[in-house]
Amino acid sequence: MENRLLPHIAALFTMFVWGLTFVSTKVLLEYLNPIEILFARTVLGFLALCLLRPRILRTKAKSHELLFAAAGLTGAFGYYLAENTALQFADASFVSVAVSTAPLFTALLGFAFLKEEGFGLRFVAGFIIAISGIALISFQEGPAHASPIGVVLCLAGALTWAVYSIIIKRLSSYGYDTIAVTKRVFAWGLAYMVIMLVVTGDAFPLAVLAEPTVLGNLAFLGILASAGCFVTWGYSVKHLGATAASAYIYLQAPITVIWAVILLGEPLTAAIVVGLALVIVGLALSEGFHIRKREL
């Protein structure tokens, strides 16, 4: 009984932590800019993954390295940079809701490029409902903050993550170890971050690490949220199956909203509650939550 319960606990713990990452990043934006936060977080995550998988991954073909480079550009670099920057223009609660539409874009790309099934009336209806929820939160009148730039960055981040998911799906078909793959993707992401820091002339302000708030949040994002939760999520996926485990992803946005209200004092308006519900319903409808529920 205990072994059957542990994967569910691992999945819930992962969503609990990932939901808090938006709030943690929002706090760090008072001390660091988006690329600096991303760089420090990725370095810590990469070092933790090196401890888990110290050996260098040997690619099976030269073309595979191009896929790793693309995964690093879209996943480790592009998505998180868009998310971090969006948090400068929108509340953490809104960003978490908006980027949760990534599975919908993934399904669209999967249908367009991988000829995957599942693109039908149910998916279209769910997509419209989810986007309507985001629009409701975006254009509400009230104290909640979500500028047009923030909305665009969130949706761009969701689309970028969808591209990354397609690339990772292709890489997984080659039989590579998942932790080793993530480490390689992080390495490529760090390369892009270094290039950006050089081009922009930014130098990571080491003195700010003396602030307990900065050091604590960076350690949380890099070690626990990135490397640690990768392990817990992998454990839950292994024992529950990818389809059943992914049902827990619907909890991430509500958890972020709760954390943002408690820790950041963000408003919890009727529009946010209704919009969040629409996004979750849209995701569930598009991805066939009725099937996932039976598997769980």
C-alpha cells in the first residue's frame, strides 16, 4: 500500500514546489534581472545533476547533438527567460495560469509535425475555453496586474516549451538516460546564457549572494525545484505512467495562485478564480482528463 501511495505523494510534492517557483522568482526580481536569475538557477541545477550523473553523455549520432542544442535553446534558455521576464510585467498568479497552456500548444505541434492523433472537436473546444480563461484574467478591471507585454511573453513561453517538448520526445526515442539528457540540455542552456551575458555586458553581481533571501531562493530554484523535483517527478512518472502522472500538472497553477496571495499579497479576484477554472477545464477537456482519471 505504501509503495502505491509514494508515487502520488511524489507528484503532489513536485507540483507543490513547482507552484512556488513563480513566487520565488518574483521575489528575486527585486535583486536580479531575469537572465541573472536564470543563469544562477541553471548553474546550481546543472551541478546537482552532475552529482546524480557524473559521466559525460555520449551521443549516438552527430545529428542528436543538434537536437540537444535545440532543446537547450527552447527549454533551459528560451522558456525560462520568457517566464522570468513575464514576471516583471504580470503577477505570479497570472503567469502560472498562462504558461500552463503549454500542453495545448504541444498537442498542436504534435499534430502538425508528428502526425499525432487527438486533434478533434474536444481539443478545439478545450483550447478555446482555456484561452478564454486567460483573456478573462488579462482584461479584467481591478488590482490584478497583467500587461499586454506580460501576456505575450507568457504565451511565447508556453509555445517555446511546446517546441522543447516535441524535441525531448524525439530524443527520448533514442534510448538516452533521462537525467543525463536533462544535464546535457542544461549545459547547452548555460552556453546560451553565457553568450547573452557577454553580448549584453552583464556581470553576475556576486555581492548580492550575501543576502539570505537571494541565496535561499536561488538554492530553492536551482537545487530543489530543478534537480530535486526532476527526480521526484521522474519517480512518479515511472510508477504511475506519463499519462496518469501528468494529471497532477493541473494543480500547479492553483497552487501558485494560493502561494502568491499568501506570500506576495496578490489579489484574488472573481475574474482570477473563474479564469483559472476555465483554463483547468480547457486543459482537462483537450487532453482527455476522463481517461487520466480512470488510470489514476
